[in-house]
Amino acid sequence: MGPRVGRWEERGAPVVRSKVAAGGLLSLLVVWTLLGNALVCAAILGSRHLRAKVTNIFIVSLAISDLLVALLVMPWKAAAEVAGYWPFGAFCSIWVAFDIMCSTASILNLCVISLDRYWAIASPFRYERKMTPKVALAMAGLAWALALLVSFVPVQLNWHKGQETVATPSGSEVLPAKEHCDSSLNRTYAIASSLISFYIPVAIMIATYTRIYRIAQVQIRRISSLERAAQHAQSCRSHHGSASPLPHHPLQHPHHRPHSSIRKEAKVLKTLSVIMGVFVCCWLPFFVLNCLVPFCQRPPDLPCVSGATFNVFVWFGWANSSLNPIIYAFNADFRRVFSHLLGCHRRGSSAAGETANASRELLSFAPERPRTVDPEFFDGVPCISPELERAPEVVCELKATPCTSGCLL
């Protein structure tokens, strides 16, 4: 222990202060991640209304994986960062397995949530019939099983390790790194695990959220068309039988959409951009380096990527676990339960509440309640014909005609 303690004196006060500052920041990140995800779990388990929604099974699974990142992964690495070496000995291999498992489970749960949202919005009636709690638990269980398969099995069998070299006076030798727990992955495992843990899930998420945006676009435009037709019909009824002439409404070209429709589309696009942007910014740099470093042929004293740089991107990835509760569990239903749990019954500012609610509604869609994207409504309503949008006078002419079955208005 003596040489290790002496390192603090050799480094000097500035280095010690930087270590203390880093330790403080990392501790705050760990505490925030713990509290945020614990609050999500407590909210769902303590609220019958939230438990009744099948989709919240995936939110709980995500929160548990992020909670385990904050319990089993982040504190040990933070202690090693502050100490300057790995002080936990043989626990290293188990910690590496926990790191891979929890991070992979978190990413796979995000992928499952994107698939769940797509199915709920694209086929709401089929979703309501087939997405039972058992199916949701099976999907979440599959994500965890895959995370276990890609982590503990290869790590415990040492299939993941590459050659760890250190510089010696006689050259580079393959030696065990006793004071560090930065596993050097072999090329096969680095590529295979990165594909399963990140690249395939992110491709699925991009595809599903792109489809969700396109569906939202179509449905928002249908809402706008229905609203315009309903407003014109109301105007016709209000002037029916009146001596005053019917006010002239200029015909709208179908491509000239109201500003409200454009704003709604922009809001959906912003929400989906935040979801994907945060995820990609947090994890992409790490997984790029994770695949490149095993192919580096430079000597150990001149690495392709410094240990400090690699560690920064590792923490960026883990930081995603602190942001997931804000992104995926901050809709109106969750906020009400949070306020009761925290004893804060006072509502926040209306502007802040409206912004947060609008940005979360798409993710919290439940088939039994209309949301920003309301697929149940549109699945039962036929597409509005271009003639109805371009010829409001025809609607007025039909005002005296009895409405039979199939009459839209």
C-alpha cells in the first residue's frame, strides 16, 4: 500500500484537486441516476393506473437496467478514477460482466420500447389484442437474456480478452494488468458484442422512429382536414335559413396546410430527434472506439486512444442511464404520481408543463386514450377525399340532406 499512497504526494495539490472535483461530479451523476430510476420504479409499482398500462412494463425494465448501471457499474469505476488504480482486485472480471450486461440491457430495452411504440401507433387494435402483459414480459425477458448471453458467458469463459501488453525495458511483453480493470477485448468479441449491443438496436430504432414520424405526419394532416371540414359544416349550419349571405371561404390548396398542423409535425419531429439524438450522442463515440481499439497496432506507450479519452466516452455512455428517466417517464401521468411521491402538489409553470407534456405524449401513447398521435380514431375514419377539401360549397349544398350511414359529417 505504501507506493500507492505515495503517488498522491508525487502528483501534487493540483492533481489531487482535479481528482476530488472529478470524484464529486461522478458522485453526483451516480446519485442522480439512482434517484431518477428508483423514482420511476416506485411510481409504476405504487400506482395502479400506471401498472395497468402494458407499455410501462418496458419502462420498468429500462429503469431497472439503468438502476443496475448506477449500482453495479458506475460507483466502482468512479472509485478507481479517483484512486488512480483498480482497488478491488479479482472483482474486476465480475465488474466487466456487469458493465456489459447492464449497458446492453439498457440499450436493448430502448430498442424494445421503440418497437412497442411503433406497433401501438401503426396497428392500435391489433396491439391492444396481442400486447398482453405476458407478451410484454417475454419481450423484456428476451432483452435481458440476450444481455446475459453477450456478457457473463464470454467473460467468465475468457472469450472476450485480447492480449494486454505493457512496456518494459526489454520491449513490450504480455503481462497481466493488476492495477487496472480496463479489459482489452479481442477483435471478434469487440465486433460481435458491439453489433448486438449497439449497432443493430440503433438501426432498428432509427427505422421505427422514422416510420412513427411518417405515420404521425399522415394522421396530423387527417386531423387538420377533419377540423377544416367540421368548421365549414358548422358555418353552414349557423347560416342555414338565415337571410344573410353565406360568407365566402377561400379554397385551400391541399398542400397549403395550416400553421397548427405544421407546428404539430415539428413537435413530433423534435421529440423523436431528442430521443435518438441523446442516445446516439451518448453511446456512438464509445462503440466506435470499442471496435477500433482492438485493431490498433501501435506500441503500448503510444496508444491509438489515450486511456483518459476512452474513459470519458465510457462515462458518456453511462450518462445515458441518467437521462432515460427524463425522456421516457416524464409525461403527465408520471408527473402526477411523482408529485404525490415527493409531496409536491403545486403545479409548475404552465409553459414548462405544456412543453414537457407535448414532448412526452408520443412515447406514453396508450391505446385506450387519445394522444398526440391518435391511431384508434383514424383507423375507424376513412381518408378524406380531395373533393371534400377542395369543394366546401358541396358540403353546404348537402346541409338539407338527411345524414345516412357512412356520412362523414
